[in-house]
Amino acid sequence: MPEIVERGEQPYVGIRAKVAMHEIAAFAQRGGEVFGRLAARGITPVDALFFKYDQWKTELLFRLRG
């Protein structure tokens, strides 16, 4: 079951886009693009891919050590 998790401030990187519900799966595929760019810079995410939902925008994100 999905849940809301409140967390303190932490660095992250991602892609911001307006995405309709039926487009989320295709949008998630762009995680590889972000992961590749991070790897090219020697940066490793500290957790799995996650989505940040706001009212009209969705972001594809990876948390970073900071």
C-alpha cells in the first residue's frame, strides 16, 4: 500500500516533467538516463529511484550523499 513518508532535507537529482498517469511507465524509463549521467560523474545514488508527486508535476529522482 502506498504511504506518505515525511523526511528531512536531503540532496537529490532528477528530471522534472508534466506527466499524465498513463505516461508514468514511459517516464520512469528515463531513470536510466539520469543514472548514466550520475555514473559518468562517479556519483552513486544512495537509494532506489522514486517519484515526487506535486499537484501538476512529477519528478524522477535519486537521492545522493551530501
